[in-house]
Amino acid sequence: MINERKYKYFTGLELPLITVKNTTASLGEIAKTWRRKLNAKVIGITGSAGKTSTKELLASILSEKYKVNKTKLNNNNHIGVPLTILSTSENHEVLVLEHGTNHFGEISYTADIANPDYALITNIGDSHLEFLKNKKGVFKEKAALFSATMKNSGTLFVNYDEPQLIKAVRGYKKKITYSFDSKTDVRGRLLGPDEKGKEKIEIKYKNHKISGSFLYGEQNAKNLLASSTVAFRLGVTKTQIINGIKKFKNVNRRLNVKNYNNNFTMIDDSYNANPDSSKLALELLNKISKGRKTIALLGDMLELGSVGAKYHKDLAPVINRNKIDKVITIGRLMKSLNKELKAKKIDCRHFSSRSELRRYLRSLGHKNSVVLIKGSRGMKMEEFVKTIEDKISG
């Protein structure tokens, strides 16, 4: 399938060619047709934070009972969603589909193609504000997944810790509710960190109860509650859920806690960042420190529009409250945080040059410490993770 305007470049091929006016739109139509032929139940997931980890965790759990296909890597846009649907075979029983966005209309488009049987929105946060304007805009865009599922008379999994989501589904009967703070169908309780810093969690649904320390971070505890809610609804047993959690491999560069020699721990959360996920990552840094020195290496949180500087400054009280010992920043927006921290007399250092930061990291002592690395995708913070790892192994 090629754009009809490009046909002249392929006339020498001895292959059948289909020409179309718009390859992206045609890909969507083909995927939509294939979706109608599938027997698999489609679960759509979106949210400002945690959607990829929730997708991976849910797929791991459901695989204990069903033949599951899922979104690979981060293929969650107008190209990735159709390709994922087309990669689903007639033998699959469940498709766990991630829907991403940073512009209005993207989720409406991909949800219309996917025609979900079930839908989950992890949360509504301050993400992609450069294009979605404000939290109301984020909600409007994410809620399109619920709208498409309701149109299909599907089932919604509703996080009752998000007031906007409660309003969005008022009057709709085919829903399963979950929460840490409200009386809902599925109820979670955070019991604090265990001796390793993992979150202890208890989940109750009817006469079922799951409890234990499974994952690092409050965000992952929220992802686990959401995933368990879906699993219970789809008839997965308690034993199967626990087995699926144990087999779950944390998504690369998302709250990966790595322990090394010399009592050194690194939290690699370098894949992306927004205000909510950054606050939770800083809290995790404090929780697992156990008396060790805490260091936060932070890069810009991008796509926040005109309020970007404010959201960076707002991390200062979080850092202060969690008693982070040292903060290292890089990026234009992180200058705002650096100035705020200096005013509070918190040990901090800002870098404008990536090469200078790398040299500094090579000289930085790491014994008896915990370091968090976090920043938006465009900041390529994984390069600094490698700098630290190379130093340790060198």
C-alpha cells in the first residue's frame, strides 16, 4: 500500500501495489475492519501516568488465563494502535491496547478504530499541557476512550480517586469502580513500605483478598490496583493474579530500582516525566534510602506550555519534605527549580552542558547512596544512567 503520488517511484517492482490517497487513514480503516473480525476482547488503557506499566502488568496477569496480545514498546499512537490490532491473530483471546496522546482528537481516532470492550483510564494529570492546555483539556482528551467504550456498550473500570472520572461515568451502569480512598467495588489499601522499600498493598474484591509487597513505588501500587480490578472482572483467580505479578518485568527505564555494590542503589525512571510522576519518584527516593545519602538527578519536564517554570518550582517543597540531600539539574526549565532550591538552602547544582554533567557524574561518589534519574523523553536522561553505570563497572 503506497500513496498514489509516490506510485511512479515503485513502477519497477514486480509486485502487486495498492495506491491510496492517504496511507495513514487507510491503515486505520484496514485495522478497523480486522478488529471487527477478531474474537479477542479489547481492553483500552490510557492515562497521564502509569498506562504503559499498567498495560504490561495487566497483560502479564491475564496471560495466566488467556492468550494475550498487547501493545509492544510504546506503539500507542495513530500508527501504533492500528499496527497492534493487525498483529492480533484469530487465536488471541484478549488484546491489551495502550492509547497515547499529546494532541486533541488522537484518542478519539484510535478508540474508534479499536472499538473497546473494556476501558481503563489510570489518572488525569498535568501532562502534555503545551497542546492540551490544562487539566480540563487532558480530561477531555482521555475521556474519549470512555466515550467510545460506552458507545460500544462496553465495561468501564473507573478510578474513584479521580473526581473528574466519577462525573464522566455518572448514570452509566456497566462499570467497575476501584479506589484507595473511597468505598468501591474493588478497594485498595497502602500499608507503607517494607524493609526493601517496596509498597505493601492489600486489595479486596468481594470475598477475595490479595496482600503483599510486590513492586516499588506508589505509582506501581496504583497500577497494580487498576490491573487487579480488570483481572477480577475477567475471571482471573487470586492465585493467577499473584503468579502474573511475580512474572511481571518492570518496564525499561520506568521506576527500575537497581542495586549495586557499596550499598548503592539507582532508581532509573529516565523514560519520561511529568509533575505527578516526578513527585511520586522523589517520594520513592526517600522511602528506599534507609539512612543513605539521597541524590536526585532531574531533567526538564517538557510539553507543559506556559506554566512549565511553575511546575518545576513546585517540586521544591516535595524535595524539601522528602529530605533529599542533593539535587542535580539540567535543562532550561530546571533552572527555575535550581533557583528555588538555592533560596531554601538545599544542596543543588545546575548544568547547562551535558558533557560537563557527565564529567561531574564520573567524579561523584556513590557509596552508601541512592540516586534517582528522571526527566522527559526529549532530555535523554538514559545517557546519564549509562554514565553512572560505566563508572561503577569501570
